[in-house]
Amino acid sequence: MASNEMTVDDSRSDTAKQAFLVNDPGFMQDVVRKFLQNLLEQEMTDYLHAAPYERSAGRLGYRSGRRVRKLVTRAGSLSLDVPTERTGHFRTAVFDRYQRSEQAFVLTLQEMYLAGVSTRKVRAITEELCGTAISASTVSRLTKRLDEDLARWRNRRLVESYPYLIVDARYERVRQNERIEGQGVLVISGVSGKGQRDILTVAVANTESETSWTEVFRDLSRRGLAGVRLVVSDDHEGLVASVRRCFQGALWQRCQTHFMHNVLALVTKCDRRALWQALRSVFDAPTLEHAKARLTEVVAEWRPRYPDLADKLEAETEDTLACFQFPAGHRVRIRTTNMIERLNQELRRRSRVVSIFPQCCGLSPTDDGAGAGAGGGMGRSGYVSGHGRTRTLG
């Protein structure tokens, strides 16, 4: 009985000691460091065919000091003395073996940054996991490795035809010449003949002008954009002028959602629901003829109380009915710019984290100051992270 109690007590004691050693960061770092240091020494011995101070006829060279190198492991940051030899040809495989883990670690940092985690939070996470702090500037520098992938994405050939283009823009704050300025982010989504939605480009411009949009559209044409039959957007003057200039023969569909917001502002709050329902009956009509007939009724109904509203409906509503020229099954998807609202939500989520984009690695307008260019930091911050294909029509 006493023997059994002693065995149990010894077992508990060994378990406690083991837990203490494993949970002691200094102990684990020392163990890993000694193991890797011995491995480095053995590698050099195998390379030279001789141990330190060994006289051997098969010796292939001589040691020549050491150099200190840092290695980040799960046990923390280790300082290793890497042996060197006189010719300088020796290359240790220890760091190469950890390279795959390091690459996975870097990819994880990049994914966290793209997912909207701020650089300061990334630093806190890595310090907790690795015992080593990674500065915000280091995280930003690591994300620059994505630039090549982004450049390939921005310049890829468009091999399919895209009969429908959905166009939208938003503005972000950028630090320019020690001032905070607004920069436009121009987003163009295309729907292919197979009903697949692709984000075709994300560009940056000083202003949402005709020149800016024309440059973006021409860049898409150079990349192979063809077969455009309808462009959906809001009624920004520069954008509409550029659409009519670059896509002659294509129709322009004014976003019904934007139009609704504009006209609802012309009536009192208590009348907005009634007006919304009236306009919905126009937009949801089965045919263009029915829509125009219903529009005439709506204008006559609202003119006595809101003559300015009636004039606006008469003059501008027809621009929102271009979608009736296309199959009924497509209309719900191509009558508004809501299709890229999911992407805009991602942009807002990421930009809230960044707050202000730095000039050096953020939004980058073209040299002429009016055109549109691809923003390196903007792309790295998730602005093109949603470019995967999505089934949209049919």
C-alpha cells in the first residue's frame, strides 16, 4: 500500500516538474537554441570532413570564425552563432528548414492585413504567439510582397466578353504633401455572357472626372474588354460623358437606387413611402410600355403637390428604364449598382482600419494629376481581395 502511494506521488512530482519546464519560456528557448547550435556545428564538421582542431588527411577546409544570426521559432527569438569557413561557400540548411515555416508565417501576416486586421493588432498577435514583437512598419513591408500579384491581376487579359458593366466610385482619405486629401476609388465590375461577375479593375484618381473615367475605360479596352451593351452607374456628369464617349452603341442605365434616393429627398418625410411604392410600380412593370404608362400616371398624381418632382420624373426617369431592353431575367441584376455593394462593404471595413492611407504606399494617382492609376497600398489593403468570380445571371 505504501509502495503504491509512493509511486503515485513520484508520478505527480514528475508531471509537475515536466509542466514547469515546458511552461518556462527561458528553459524552452535554451533547449531549442542548444539543439540548433549543435546541429550547426555538426553541419560544418560534415562539410569540412573534420571536427574542430582535428588533424585529418580528408579535411576539405578550415573554420574561420562565426557570425550571429537571429532565428524566430515558436520558442521565441534565438541568437545562433553560425560557423563560417575560409572560402565562404558553406551554407547551413538549418535556416532553410525553417524557411517553409517562415513563409507560412509571412503569408499569415499578409492574410491578417488583407482581412482588415490593423498592423498594430498584428504586432500584438505575433508577440503573443512567437514571443517576438513585429513592428507595424515590418508588417507593411511584408505586405509589399503582394505587389507583383496585384500588378498581374490589374494587367491580366480579359478574354471573355462582358455585355454588362457595373460602375461605382467611393472616396478615401490620403496623406498628400502633409495634408489630408480625398482620392476617388473607381471600381468596375463586369458580367460575362455566361452570367459570371468579375471585378475588372480597381483604380484611383484625384477626381471622378470624365478624363479619369476615360483613362480607366481605355485601359480595359487595351486589356481586351469587348462586347459591352449596357453600363450601369449613377448620374455623375463626368462618368456619363465618358461612358457615351468610350462605349458608343451601348446603353446607359442610371442606377435606380441612386435615383430613388435623389427624388425621395424632394418630398416630405411622411410622403416618401408613398412615392417609393409608386416608383417601384414603375420599375417592376413587366414591359417597357407598361413602365412608361405607369410613369405617366405617377407624374400626374404627384404634380399638384410637387411640381418640381413631377418635372424631374418626366425628364430623368427614362434613363432608369434602359434595362427593359434586355431579358426579363437579367433586369433585377442590371438595373442598379447594388451588385458591387458587397465589395464596397469590404472597402469600408478595410478603410476604417487604415483610416488615412499614407502617400508613400497608399493611393497613387497618375503623373498628370487628373487620370487614374492603380493604388499599391489600396490594393494591398484588400481593395482587390474580392475579385473572385460570382454567379450573377441565370
